[in-house]
Amino acid sequence: MPHLEAVNTPATRADVWNVNNVHCCARYQLLAEAEPDLLVRVLNLFALQFLTPVQVNAERLDDLLSIDITIDGLSWHRAQVIAEKLRNLISVCSVDLQNAEAAWDAPAQAAG
């Protein structure tokens, strides 16, 4: 019978969904085909996560819809996952995700 050996377990993976993770303010900029239900489908991804946007701006440019969404209270990893889900929506051409807090800090540093 073999001798008992200590089992080396790998380190546990970080819990990126943990509520104690640092939260950020994310800004999503979408460009998509202008369809009547697109705005509802986009906002539904946030509603399913119990997230309420700080600001939503949508503008139709001929056959395209430009949507800017600012939302806080989520980790950067969670913001990236939502951006990927937005990219997978039918009719969405592009999604740009930015840390809105970093964008606000940059002009302040340039002015100082």
C-alpha cells in the first residue's frame, strides 16, 4: 500500500465577482444598426445585472445608432464581460469601453 502524501492544491482563483472588489465608473460607446428594439436589448443587459446607468445618450445617424452609456458600481472585470455581451448582440457594429474615472482625471492632470 502506498504511503500517504501531502496533496498540493493549486491556489484558488480570484473571485472577480466579489462585491469587495474595487468598483469603477465605466463608459460604453456603441455604434449599431438603427433598429427599433436595439436600445431595449442593450439596456436589458444592465437590468439583468441589477445595474442602473448614470447616464444614457442615444442618437440616430441615418441608418446607425450611436449610444453612450455611463454606469458605476461594477468592477472593471464585470464591465469587460458586459462589453463582450454587447459586442455579441445582433446589429451592434462596435463597442468601446473606457474607465470614465480615468477619462475625467486626465483633463484635470493636463490643466494642472
